[in-house]
Amino acid sequence: MSNSHVYKKVELAGSSTKSIEDAIEGAIAECSKSIKNVEWFEVVETRGHVTDGKVAHYQVVLKVGFRIESN
């Protein structure tokens, strides 16, 4: 058994009408449906959409790290 791990990163964009946190959580939840061993994320961009002077959507770009399974 090895004490070291190898990781791969993918980039995702999540959006929400509620909050930045909701956009992050939604992106991670969807990603975890098709990628195993998701272990960390970093937010690399944050932006939003404004309608009539109010925030209509929050959008975040994430780098998500997942551990590669060893044989």
C-alpha cells in the first residue's frame, strides 16, 4: 500500500440564482455523479449576471481534484 496519491484536475462552471456557495455545491454534486474520488476544489473565477440592477445569477469556475485509483 502506497502512502502517496496521484490526482487529476478538471475544470467546471457552476451557476445558481441563490448564491456562490450554491453554485459551488451544485457543480460538485453533479461532478461527483460521474467522477469518483473527488477530494478538493478551488474557485478560480467568480462572476454573475445582473438584471434590473439586481444579481440574477452567480457563476463560479472551479478546478476539482480527484484521486486516481491505483491497481
